[in-house]
Amino acid sequence: MSDSSSFRLGLRWKTGICVVGISLLLSGILVPIGKGKVEMLSSSSATLCEARIDARFRLLPGMPKPRWIVFCDFDETYFAHDRSAQNWKAKVRLEDYLTATCPSTGILFGLVTGSSLEEVLQQMGGSQMTLLPHFIASDLGTEITYFDQNVTCRPDWTWRDRMASSGFSKEAVRRMVEALRLKGVDLKPQPELRVAAYKKSYFLEGRDPEGDQKALSLIRELAAANALGLNISRCNPKAGDPEGSYDIDFIPVPSGKERVVQYLLSQNGLAAEDAYAFGESGNDIPMLKVVRHGFLVANATEEAKALHDQVTGEPYAGGILQVLEAAF
Ligand SMILES: [Mg+2]
């Protein structure tokens, strides 16, 4: 049975008629899906939505027929690791703006991030950033999860099937990493809060520019030879990454931030002209290039600014809000 069919066959009960259900809900096996209902997920389905949504989170107004999509990177774009009073106020103003204007503007708002769903929700919950977007495309766009009024947490099964049939293999990644090690390129596995199904990430420690370029060329060459999608970007120490290192992410070829942006536009019958995207680092650049309105926030890395010249006047949420208020 496929993941999707096992999910669709999930059992639904009215709350209150199943004491066992309440204890399962508390243990995180059941997911609240609307007023008075819970849904039992199969264990395989639960892996996608294991980070449960609790009462701290609020939902944006529903958007069944979006006219625009706004895509935001999470770390250091929507979410400022520097929790200064100024950044906090900008965050509150952006949340208020989205809540008030989505119904009239027709904006579908989502996060596109290299982090896992669990990491994003943990960061948001831990910093009282409680407004859930309409969707989160996590793990570098290899998973998409929707949050709406009727179903609290709904994976995109079409996208997941596309990842499953991509030919991506973690065993192929492991073999390639070993081959790189034998050639003197030592990749260190990145810590994971949850093991992503279709992404394997490493750090490459930077040494000298010439040596780094040789190592990166070899990584690109072997990834292509093994039919693996690859993302390389400079680590951002402000987001907790090691100084002077590179993020090396292996993903399915038909994934990545830009592919997920194109997929979601297509699914909603929209075009590049109907989309805004915001980011701050090298791995955001492809996403900014495939929409008509792509912006780096003012606090973006120098690496990113060298690759994209449309930059907001304000940093973080303040920059996003500045662009949206001017456009809508
Ligand atoms: Mg970022």
C-alpha cells in the first residue's frame, strides 16, 4: 500500500467517544484535523507530520483560489536569529499584515527552507512566532506540508510520489561520500533533528580558495555522475552553522527550492509574474530567479548579494513587509 493510500484510509473519530484516542493524541500519534475530529495516521505517514501543531499556533485565513504566492526562506529571512526589539516588532507587523490582507489580496503565503518541518516549528514555537503559513516546503523543497482550516497538517502526496520515483538513493550518496573521502575531500554529516527522507546534508570545511574550488568541482562532478541533485552554499554562522564552511546537500534531481516554487505555481494555475520570493543566502538564489519578483533581504550574505541585485531596504521581516506593502 502506498503512503498516500494508507493516509487516506486513516481512521477518523469524533472526539470524546474514544478515550484511547485522547491518550494517542497526547502521545502525538493522532493529529487534530478540525473541530471535534482527530485523524489517525499510519506510522509511515506520521513520519511526514510528526511535529505536531499545538495550541500555540494560529492559522492564516484559508486561500482556496490564490491570486499570488509569496515564497519566503525561513532562517535569517522570515526568522531572525537576532531577536532584537526591532526585528521582533517587524515580525509582529508582518504577521498582522498577512492575517489582515490575505483574504483581499489573494496571497498564498509559504516558507521554503532547507530545514526540516520539525526544526521550523520548534524555532517558531520557541520564539512565540505563532502564525503558521499556508504551507512549508521543507528539507530543501523535498517535502511540502499544508496548514489549513480543515486539515491541520497535510503533506503533498503528489510531490512526495515525485520524490519517491526520482531514483534518489541515500546508499548512492554514502558511496559517493566514501569515494570523495578517498580523494581527500572529507564531508562531515550534518546533525538532523529528524532524518529527512530525500535529503542528505554535509559540511565541507573551508580551507583556502583554490583548494575549496577543487573540492567543490569534484563534488559537482561525482554528484552529476551519480544522478544526484546538489545544493552548495556558504554556511551562515548567524543561523548556527560553522564558520568558513560550506553546506553540501544531496537531493533528488527534480527538487530544490526553485523546483518547488515552479510546482506550486503550476498547481495553482499561476505564473512567475504572480509570485514574490524572499531569501538571504546562496541556496535562495535559484528560487529568486524563477519568479518575477525575487528579493534578497537587506541582511543577506555578501555571497548572495554578488549573485542577485534586487535587495530590500530593511532586513528580515521588515524587508518582506516593505515590499508587500508597496505592491499590494
Ligand atoms: Mg536562510
